[in-house]
Amino acid sequence: MSEVKDLSNSVIFPIGDVFESNNFNGTVHLKMLTGKPCPIGNVTFEPGCRNNWHKHPGGQILLVTGGKGYYQEWGKPAKKLHAGDVVNIPADVKHWHGAAKDSWFVHLAVEADASKGSTEWLEPVSDEEYERANSN
Ligand code: MN
């Protein structure tokens, strides 16, 4: 079965609008489902899209609902993600997440403790780092 799926009609939650941000390389869609005190966003990455390295002062939980993608912490190898995977990202751990080159990728992003402040955005994931994630 091909890993390439058209998830543009979304899978479980609404896909939302294209989210314009310099902190993403590629096209991403965002639909906020809840607000404070526990914001949850449905994030849909088009193939090849990933975010820059970043940190969450209050941590973040990713609940993967569709497609194929990656999560990588600074200094560690990237982990491949599929629907059903849960990633518990501790506060202030530098990381990125995004789609594989050949697949859409959809996750819920839960701000574990929004009261600690907003995301700290860092440098882009290099093409070399992204290629390495896709080749493992
Ligand atoms: Mn994150």
C-alpha cells in the first residue's frame, strides 16, 4: 500500500486554513480546536513540510492522526511517526516535527501548559538533517 495519501479532506478533525508562517518550510494547515487553558490545534503538513527547530516553555504533546512524518530532538536521531503515535515533548527541549517527503502528516498539537509562555522559534532544519530523517 502506498504511503502517499491525499488527506486534504482531512481525516478526523477539520483541516482549517493554510497557516502562513516563516517558522515552517512548506505548506501547513492549522485548525485550532480549543483555547486556553489547554489549546489544541489540528496541524496538517503537506508532503515535505516541516517546522523549524523550536522549544515549548510548557511542553507539548503530539497525537498523530494520519499520514507519515518525523519528530526529532536536538542531538538525537529522528523518529518516524504514524497514526496512533503519541509524542510527549518535555518543556524547553529543542525539536522539530513535520511530514515525510512523500506523505501528508496530521497531528493534534496539545500545549501541555500554555501558562508557561509561547513557542520559542529557532533556526530551520537543514536540508541535510531532513534528508537524513527521510532516509532512515
Ligand atoms: Mn513542537
